[in-house]
Amino acid sequence: MNVEKSHRMKARTFSDVFALQPERYAWLLGAGASASSGIPTGYDMITDFKARIFCRENKLSPKQIDATDPLWAQRIARFFATQNILPPPGDPSEYARAFEVYLPTEADRRRYIDDKVSLGRPSFAHKVLGALLVSGKTPCVFTTNFDSVIETAATLARHHGDANNGKDLTVSAIDDRDRALRVVEEGTWPLLVKLHGDFRSVELKNTEAELARQDAALRNVLVDCAQRFGLIVMGYSGRDASVMAALESVLEEAHPYPAGIYWCTPFPSQLLPAVSAFLKRAAAAGVTVHVIEAATFDEFAGDLNEVVTFSDALADFVGAPTSASAPHAMPMPMPRSEARETPVLRCTALPLGALPAEARCFRLATEISLTEIRKALRAARARVIVARAARDYAAIGSDADLLAALAAYGPELVGTVALNPQGDSWARGLIYDALIYALCNRRPLMRRLHRNGHSILVHAGRPEDSAEVVARRKQALAPLSEAYGSAVSGRDPGLKWDFAEGIEVRLDQADGRWWCVFDPMTHLEVPVYEVPRHDGNGTHRVMAPADREKAANWRRERWVRRYNKQWGPMLDAWSSLLAGPTGRCQPFHLSDGDGINPTLDIGFKTAWSRPSHTHPSFR
């Protein structure tokens, strides 16, 4: 059974599950979870260890080399490949053995760790975790890290939160293991357990021999908690056998991981064999197992923060700018200095007017996930777009449709909520959805909404369309067909697959305003097949590799001869079609007073690479 493929789950899907009962999950964090705090990851330290050992063995100064340079990295790799000094790359014992070879004494290893840990500051993800801990939504966290960013984040969250209702975090390491035992016995959560010790501890577990012996008391705490809660694993590679052995031993108990195991990794196909074997065994034991693709701890925590409800004070704490060393995305000023008159580049972006300022706010008597809400709205064909807005929900569209579609869950309209697309990702997502709906409304276009970006396709029509509808659609698409020089939808006679010209659309901000950015593409309806899952649990849809290759070749041949001469008319045609005759559009066709149905203003002319793109000479 291939656990990595058959049990994958998207982070946003898990966030909806997590938000229903966050207190059902314990966490296990490894070095990767502290990367955005400015603390080197295990891989970073292995690279550093190897570089320093290489310099020592070859009588070089560390100042003479750059281990991140590909040429030096190759030289270092070749050196260790010919020496019997370290295990091969990727071996679970590689970190521990390299650390021990580089610094043989425990005191020196402690000083090294102390130096690296001092670089750390709580990141956004640690602030989210701190808020979860002090609000009682997360009972316990286990970590193999030595740093103090988790307890620092929890302390800050406690300070900013409700002083009367917040919970104090108990921290237990090897030197004070009795604290953990007492918390588990008395249920006085939350608890943080440092499995390998704190950087201030007398005992630290770093070398191969040390990592092979997990402290018995802390191991028992881990095993006990794994029978009470599910487990979310983040930033942990599974290299140390002692922790993996403890996780494995839970499977021998009567009720292992009652809320499942959710193993987060940026590369699901590259899990260590020990991790894959553990997950397979857990699945065979009846445990719910999912591998979640999460590029970073911050991104994963961002998904959770979108759906978990905190007090206003904690929400402000989480949303405040972080002082962690990892930089966050920041707007860059546009260049204003004089430039050459040519070349002038045309951008595939149309300027937008004022974005929607508010949305309907509603609550549900029966709490369900955002995924279930959207499913109910689709089933009722409701003219509504929704998003999770902190503790409530935000909607654009028909109030009547909303109340009818969600009647089983006790919906209540509670005024409006302000939309801040620059500060709230949920608001930006709601406006992005509304933009796509508006661009397709009363146009021969159809929308395709996906988590990784929306697209719009030319609507080929339906067999039952009247002659009048067909004629009207043909007239609206005539400029596009002329620009492309061929049909913009239809069926390829060779492949016998349907195709449609379209655009990938995104909402972006630049030069002090918002833009509708679009990239022309061609959609090809490639067949998919229902095949049994590897675990025998139902089926899933896949595309045949041969068909995927045919589709890639077909698209390449279709686009290979579309040069600048063709692109200009194509962009003109798309701009005209999207803006419509008035440059104004709405997501839905609603009666006056039936909900919130904002009007979006979209420009007729695309942006240019010079600041004067609105000057008549560029029209």
C-alpha cells in the first residue's frame, strides 16, 4: 500500500476538520517547524557539520568555502563518498553521527546548540500555536527541538489574551520529567514536552547513542497522550529511532491515535522509509492516516488560523507583525526614475476600481465546516459565495438563497462585515471569487474555481440552446475568434477531446491599486478514469500517462506559432470581453434588496510597463 498517494490530504481540507474539535489533537514538532523562526533546520546543521569536518580533514579555513555553493557542495559530497567517516546521505543517523564527529564532547555540542537557538524568535506559526495552547484548543505539544520559541509564543499569547480565562503552559524536559507526569495524571493541560531536552538542560540528546535512548518517563507520557488524542506531525523527519519506536509502540495499545495521524511534509513522496513503514502499519491497525503536503509551518498555521476562532485579543496577537527573522512578503515600490522610451511592454492586467467594501455576515446554530456549507449551497443552486470570517461567516449574494440552502443548520443574518483584502486573506479570497463570478455573469464564459487559482473558459453552449442564444453567443465571441484565427471551442478531430480557449485569472495589487491579471491558455478535456485506491477503500480519478503526454503535445503545437502579432489582438479581444460594454459587472443577477451584490469596475485597457499606461497614446 502506498500511503503517500492513497492517504494524501490538502492542508485546507484538514483545517476544516481541525476547526471542528481542535482539542482532539496533540502535536509533534521537529526542527523544520523552527525554520521560519531563524533557527537552522536539521538539514542546515548537517550541511554545516559536513563543511566543517571537510575543512578540518583537508586543513582548510571555513572562511575559504561556501557550503551552499553547488561546486563546493559537490566537492564535499565527493569527499565523504570516498571516506568512511559518516553514514550515506539520507541515513536516519546522519545528523547524530555528523554532530558527534564534528564536536566529540557534550559541552561543545551544548555551546553549539545554545548559539543556534539564540537566533530564534517566534514566527507566525508559533504565535498561532501559542494561541491554541493558552486558549485550551491544543492540549499538548511534543518537540525534539531545544529552542524556547513555543513557550515564548505561549507566554506572549497569555499576556495578550484574556488574563482570567487563559491557560498557563507547563514545560517539561529531561531534567524535570515529573511535571509532564503530573499534568497527564491531573489533566491540567496545556503541556509542552521537550523529548531531547531544553537548551538549558544538563542532559541533551544529540549523538547516535543518546538518541537511541529515549527517556522512559517522557516516552510514557508520549505513549499515554497518543492514546487520548490524534497526532499532527510537523517539521519532523523521523530520523531518531527512539521517538519512532515510541510512536510505533502506541499501535500495540487498544486505542491508538483515536483522532488519527496527520503527517505534514513539503514532499510527500520523499518520506523516510521508517516513516512510510510506520504510517502503513498505523493504517493497517485501523488508524486514520493522512499525509498533508505543507510547504512550511507558517503556511499550514495560516490555513488553521483562517478557520479557528480565537478571542479578539488573541486574534489581534496572532495577526500582529512578527519579529522573526524570516521576512514576510512586502509590497515593493514601483520604479519612478526616467527610463528609455523603448521597449514598452504590455501587461496582461486590467485595472480594477474600488473593490467591494462589505459582505453579509451570518452565523449557524449548528456548526459545520466551510466545505459542507459550500456543498449545501451548490446542491441548492444558491446564488451565494461564502468565506470564513474569524468567528462568523461572510457571504456575497442572495440572502434568501443563503437562508433556504442552509435552513437545516439554523442560519442567522447578523448585519455586514467589512472587507479588507490587504489585511485579511479570507476577504481577499471572497473578493477573488466574486470577481470570477462577475466576469462570467451574462457573458458566454464559464468559471472554474480551484484552490490553487481560478480560470475562465469560453462556454461552448448546450445542445438545448435556442437559435437566438446561439446567435447571441456567436456574436459576443466573434472578436475572440477573429483574434485567434480559429475556433475558440469545439472538439479536436484527431484526439476527439473537447477544448476551449480560456484564461487563468488572479487578483493582484501593484502600483497602489488592484488588478485583474489574466493569462491566456487552452483547456483540453482529457479523459479521467475511476480506479481502485491502493488501500482498497473506494476509487479515485486519474489521468492516463499517455493521455497526459498527448495533451501536452497538443497544447504545445497549438501555441507554438502564436507570436506578438497574434498576442496583441488576443489581449484586445479578452479585455473587451471581460470589461463588457460598460466596464461594470456584478456576481449575480438579483432583485433590489436581496442581499449584497457589489458592482465591480474593470478597465478596458491593459497595463503597460510605463507609468503612463492610461495615457491616450497607449490606447
